[in-house]
Amino acid sequence: MARRNELLGLGLLAAVCLLFIAFSQKESPRYSRALKYEELYDEGLPEAHPNASLLSVKEVVRLQQSAIRYALKDYPFPAGRRLNDYTLAAGGRPLRTVIVTTWRSGSTFLGDVINAVPGNYYHYEPLLDYGIIQIRGPPHADSAIASLRSLLNCDYSSLQNYLEYGKTHTYLFMHNTRLWGLCETFPHYCWNATFLSSVCKVFPFQSMKTVRIRLRLAEELLRDEKLNVKVLLLMRDPRGSLQSRKHRDWCPGEPDCDKPNLVCADMVADYSAAIQLKKLYPDRFRAIRYEDLCMDPYNHLKDLFKFFGLYFHRAVREFLDSHTKKDVGGVSSTSRDTKSAPFHWRADLNFSEVQYIEENCDQAMKLWGYIKASNESHLREFHPLTNYSIE
Ligand SMILES: *[C@@H]1O[C@H](CO)[C@@H](O)[C@H](O)[C@H]1NC(C)=O
Ligand SMILES: *[C@@H]1O[C@H](CO)[C@@H](O)[C@H](O)[C@H]1NC(C)=O
Ligand SMILES: *[C@@H]1O[C@H](CO)[C@@H](O)[C@H](O)[C@H]1NC(C)=O
Ligand SMILES: *[C@@H]1O[C@H](CO)[C@@H](O)[C@H](O)[C@H]1NC(C)=O
Ligand SMILES: *[C@@H]1O[C@H](CO)[C@@H](O)[C@H](O)[C@H]1NC(C)=O
């Protein structure tokens, strides 16, 4: 639906593009038939656009750049600032947001909400190629943080593993809807580091979510003043995340994913790190619980967008309207009744399973404000949240 709306916008853009293309005639004679932007996005496939394969990287990047300029023509940048101030291509600095979380904690939903902002480039789960592990320190921390930093700088030159992995796991890019539109039309460029580095640089907003590094490591990104990144820690009740993970084929048997003691030790470590980061970077670090977000998504998101420095665009509202009302779609769908979604585990786990998690999560649950169930009937109806504070 959001995509659809974007396409309508792009339809209008065709006219702009025709002009743009007319002006670039002298340097690109191959544009003998003006390629309409909505065609590029709508039909996409190279068979339908034999000329798509003739465009150079530079030409494709230019097309994307004008699409962004068009999509953001009404965007209220802060006073005195404009699009170029935010693009690496023009020597500017993007608004960068990073969500640090773990598996099945609602980050797909939150990531897609942020990506609904026009002009956003979404680094979806950049550490997928590390497998089902948590990165807490050596041996993987340095290379993982280096990868995140490269991506936030739109530098794909040293990310061959990641790109190779992506070729056979295309969902790596599919959440990055604007890039994926380009991939569908220009598949020969999709996994090309040169192309990715240049196209990434024309986007003013860069968002990222990762479920594989623990918060302590994110300090290295926050410390980098040049990146000026905002970091959000997204937390979830371990009973909810562990229940949800039971049904994923990639989780059972992977200790970092399915062992309550490891999951909750990470929550405790994240809590200490959160206190530190909140002190050191009060304007660039925040934490939120998935349950709080779901119970009042509009207000929390407005607040989060303010924190990120992003405008709460009508495209975001439309995305929310179409994704928060009723439960449609499958398990990895981001459409759900957000008010009941976070508490599903109360019906899906029996009391002994809940107790087993709680025994391993005593401290984590106390720190993050999650209440224990007293007995089977209490479990089915209680409200598991209380207050917490990282101040
Ligand atoms: C591709 O370009 C050639 C000339 O460069 C043109 O004759 C042809 O019609 C174009 N095909 C499409 C589908 O745009
Ligand atoms: C990526 O694209 C550029 C520009 O077309 C090309 O020169 C380069 O060889 C490509 N790289 C790979 C790895 O295919
Ligand atoms: C609770 O669920 C687990 C896993 O499905 C099962 O092995 C166990 O027997 C159940 N316990 C009770 C008391 O129903
Ligand atoms: C279950 O726990 C609730 C809340 O602590 C309590 O009020 C209720 O009496 C308990 N029920 C049984 C059957 O123990
Ligand atoms: C929660 O709020 C109560 C009452 O305001 C307060 O006494 C308690 O310390 C708070 N707990 C946390 C973890 O902040």
C-alpha cells in the first residue's frame, strides 16, 4: 500500500524525469526513448525494459536522485537546511538511526515504519551473514562494528561477504524498498558494490536495524561524532520473544536464541549499557519496550521521530493506519493488531514454560519492568508490565 502510494508519486515524477532526461541528452545519447520513471518501478523487469540494461551506474543514480528530490519537495527540513545538507553525495551528513535489538522483538515493524519516510535507505539486518549468534565482544565485535560503520558511510567496498550472502538471501535487500525497486529494474547492478555505494549516497535518511550486536558495542558508533548516529534500544519481554522464536525454524537449537539464561543475561548487560549510554549521550540514545510501543504506537512513534530528527510524514501515518488495525498476513508480516500482539505469549505458553523462563530471567525482568505470573489463571489475564527506568 505504501509502495502503491509511492508509485503514484512516481507517476507524477515521470514528467519531471522527462525534462531531466531531455537535459541530459547530450551526455547520454542512449536515452533516445525517454525512460519513464513509473515504468521503471512498475514493471521493473529487464525483459520489459531492454534499455534498462544500457544505463550506466551514474545514470541510474541520477534517476534515483531526482526521484528523491521529487518525493521530498515538501519535506520540512529544519530551517536553513536543505536536501543536499543530508546527502553524502553532496558532501552532507545523513540523519542516521540505528535500532539495536534482538530476534522477534518487533524490530521488523519498527524498521518498516521508519522506512516509510520518503528518502530513507534501510540497512536491514546487516549482520545476517554471521548466523544465529549474539556478538558481545571478541572475536566478532570488531569486524561487525566495522561493517555497520561502512554501511552507515555507504561504503560497500569491503562488504563482499555480506553481498555474496545477499545474492541468495534477497530479503536482505527487500526491506530496503527503494533499493529493491532499483534491483528489480537493474538486477545487474543490485549486488555491485560500486553501484550500491553511489546510490546509497543520494539518500538523506539512513536507517539500520540489527538483532546481533549487544548494546555495549554500539557505543563505538555513538562515539563517532562524524556519524552523529541516533541509537534506539528496543527491548521485549523475554517470555514474548522466546515464545515467538519457538516457531521459527532457524532458532531452536541455537543457544543465543533459545536459552532463557543467555537471552536474559544479554538483557541485564543491555540494561547496564543503557544507563551508561543515556548518561554519555542523552540526546542520541534511547530505549523503548516493544510492549509500550504497541500499546500506544502513534504517540510513541511521534516522540521517537522527534528524537530521530525525522518528520512524521503522512506516508508514515498511512503505513501505520494500514498496519496497526487488524491482524492480516502471516507470521513475518508487519500487519497486526498492535495492542494484543505483544501479549500473545500469555495464551500460547503454559504456566510451566513461563515459570522456566522466569526462573532464568529474574533480574532481567526486574530491571526492565516485567511482572511474573502467579499461577495458570493469573497468566491468562494479567498485565505483565510495570515501570522501569534507565535514568
Ligand atoms: C531502446 O532503445 C532503442 C534505441 O536506442 C529504441 O529503438 C527502442 O525502442 C528502445 N526500446 C524500449 C523498449 O524502450
Ligand atoms: C560493478 O559495476 C561497475 C560499473 O558498471 C563495473 O565497472 C564493475 O566491474 C562492477 N563490479 C562487479 C563486481 O561486477
Ligand atoms: C507445557 O508445554 C510443554 C511444551 O509444549 C510441554 O512439554 C509440557 O508438557 C506442558 N506442560 C503442561 C503442564 O501442560
Ligand atoms: C493466582 O494468582 C492470583 C494473583 O496472585 C491470586 O489472586 C489467585 O488467588 C491465584 N489463584 C490460585 C488458584 O492460586
Ligand atoms: C516504579 O514506580 C514506583 C512508584 O512510582 C517507584 O516506587 C519504583 O521505584 C519505580 N520502579 C522503577 C524500577 O523505577
